[in-house]
Amino acid sequence: MSQILVKLADFAVSNNPDDQLVVYGLGSTAAVILYDEGVRAGGIVHFMLPNAASESRRVTDYPAMFADVAIPLLVASCTGQGARKESLTAKLAGGSILMGQGISRSISEGNIAAAKKILADLGIPLTTEDTGGNYNRAVRLEIATGKTYLKGPNGSWEELR
């Protein structure tokens, strides 16, 4: 299998059954995983902040940095790979509070709330999530099966259902 690393403030999509999309280092950041089981196409976005309202310069250079820009971009990219918007399902991971209760909590909770609202506004059902807590995560999407795996505090990969 070919492993495609999805870096911070980036995304990847695929319809190649040999691909796995992987995100490491989910702390206060979050990942939305989209998949269309019928055509076996999907993608992951790893965003940092809930919205781009005050960041017009950065959004041009890093559109996947902001949930409000990144998630619609991921949807469009998945449909470009053959996925049908009405068949997409979503999973959500991340949003840990790692650096105390102040800004980290605000960013973490903002990321999760923004992702949920955007997915709901787009009519994409959120089927499962693993969010919050105070630990880093990693997620992996297998394009051939649509299975998503999460690596949490115990260090082993487990299917995110």
C-alpha cells in the first residue's frame, strides 16, 4: 500500500484502492475524514483553526488551515475524484486540550464545533468522532475499504467506528 501523509494545514484525496491517507500529530488541530463507499473515494483534511474571517492573507496561501474553507475544499476535491456529495459520510478526530485550559481549549472546542456545523450545513452525516481529551492522535483512512483507524494514547491502531 502507498501511504500518503497529510500534513498540518493540508489535505489529500484519493480513489486509488492502494492508497492510505495518514495524519499524525492531531492535538488541538482536527481532521475530517470523508468517504463515499459506493465509489471508494475519500479524503482527509488536517486543519488548525475554526475560521478564516480575520486571516485573508493566510487563507490564500494555506486554505486547508481553516475549517470553514478546508472542509468545503475537501468535499469539492472528493467529488473531483468521483465521490458523490450525497453519498459522503464523515468522521472527525482531534481537538485535544494539550496546553492548559486557556487558548488551547478555545481552539480545540472551536475546531470541533466548526467542523460539526460545516458538515451539517453541507448535509454530510457525521458517523463517528474521537475528539477532546488531553492526548495526541493519529488517523489513517484506507481507500480500498473506507476503514478509518485511530492511534490514541495506548499507541495501537484501532478502527474508528
